[in-house]
Amino acid sequence: MCAYLHSLAAAYTTFYQHCPVLKAPSREVMETRLLLCQLTGQTLRQGTDLLGIGTPERL
């Protein structure tokens, strides 16, 4: 589980560095990227909760 969450966080960081979310080329792309951000956050939060690791509500 830890390795998966680490890999997911690393992949998300790469995505976020290379794909602008709020400055996406179109509204559809922006909405899709926002959804990806939301789902990634949910997955990381659920995974860390399963491991008993607390996470902040917002960064």
C-alpha cells in the first residue's frame, strides 16, 4: 500500500508540473484535470487513512 501511494503521489506531481490545471487550453480539459486532481486526492486520503496516517484537510 505504501509503495502504491508513493508511486501515485510521484505520478501526480509529474502530471501537475507538466499539465496546467487552471490554465488548461479549454474548459473541458480543465474540468477533466480538476477531476483527476480530486480523485487522486481522495485515493491518497483513503490510502493513508487505511494505514492509520492522518492527513490535513487542506494544504
